[in-house]
Amino acid sequence: MSFNMLIPMCVIAAPPEPEMNASSADPILLAHRGLVQHAPENTLPSFAAAIELGLSIELDVYQTRDEHLVVIHDRTVDRTTNGTGEVLEMTLAEIRKLDAGNWFDPRFTGEKVPTLEEVFKLIREHQRTPVTIALNMKVISPGIEKNIVRLVEKYELFDQLFAFGQSSDSSRRFKQANPKLRTTVYLNDSEVNRFTAALSDPLADCLWVRFIPSAKAMGEARKLGKQVWLALHIGENRPDIWDEARANRIDGICTDWPLVCSRHWRLGAKPKSDER
């Protein structure tokens, strides 16, 4: 399916919004698994729609039995395809035989589980301005870090991509493969008090947090050149969360509702810029 055919199919009832962020102070919006309200998650149409509308993206990666990198969320193919089985135990050829679109809507029948390379190629060919790519490491298979770095090098995406969800050992393997690959420290909602200490972690090019840091904490992060990404109630339409994160000048928000958030900010009041 050509790229030109993807957009009208996948942006269902979503008018184009040429400027996603209402101001330079707005957080970057990471479309969680692509534009999941309008196309099947973690597929090329879902990512194409997000890219066309100026959004950044979050995606999930696994390595197949024959060491190919595929973009899918679950450990098994059961929920989002017409097949069954564990991704790690399947070959790329086996996975590519599956339909990854019909479960969402018959209009997407025949859509495949994409490879990570296909997604990178889509981004490089069709982004209007550089989009951020949040790469969620689901399972750490032997050699996965080197294989990912090889693709990031090929498509020259180091400035746009960071990996999160991996262990410290995995982050170190990323750095050994290429120190330009940005890695992330994860903090859950009970670890607010670890925020300052986490900023000093040499593996924390970014923080991925499940709480909204204060404006003062965000000021500390900016002084150190560390980006902070919010993953709080991702699947919920929560303007209150988005507004607080925006006011505190967080770098980005991962959400299933990026178009709703963008429109809310575009039509609403400007964020306060004073630090608390």
C-alpha cells in the first residue's frame, strides 16, 4: 500500500492540524503506538498518520527467533493479529503471514506487523520536521542492542531516538555499541524522591516517569540537559494531567490522545512560565 493511500484510510474523522504544538513551550506529544484512535496500533498506517500530522511516536520492539526486529506490543501475536504464538519463538516470515489490521477495522485487512526498519524508513522519507522516536524495549533478546544500533546508524536517527524500558545492563550494551544511542532511566509513581538522584545517573540521557515533576525539578533537569518524558494515564483523556505537565515544562507526554491534547492547548489558555 502506498504512503499516499495510508493517510485517508487511517485518519478517520480527524482533520489535519498542521501545527501540533501551540507554542514552543508545549511538550512534545508522543503518539502512543501511533495514532491508535484511528488505525491499528504499531502498524505503518498508525505511524504514517501521526507523522503526517506532525506528531512524534512511541513504539514497541521485539526480536524474532531469526533475529529480525519487529514492532508489536505484546509478547504474543494473539491480540493484534489473526495468529497465535510468542513473538520470540516465531520467524519473521511466520509473523509476516499474519493480518495485523482486520481486528481494528476491516478497512485495514491485510496490514502486516512492521519491521523496525520499515518504520525508520517511513519516518526518514515522510517526516516534515524531525520527529522524536521513543523506542520501548519489551524483551531483551541476545544481541538486540547491536541490531537496533545498526539500524539507527543506517537511518541516521541518533538525534531523534531514545530507548526506554530496558535494564541498566541493556543500556550499557547500547552505549558499548554506540555511545550516541540515548538511554533512559524509568521512575514509577512511588519514586518521586529519586528524581534528583536519577538525573546524575550516567545512563540517564532521559527520564521516563509516571508522575509529574515539579517545575523546580524540571529546571534541574534542563540545567543538566536531561529530557523528561511523562507516561501517566496514557490511555485516558486527561486534560488536567496534560495542563499540569505543560505548566511545569515537561519535555514530552506519551498519550493515546495526542490530537485531543493538541487541540485542547491550541484552543485554550497559554501555559504559565514561572517555576514553582
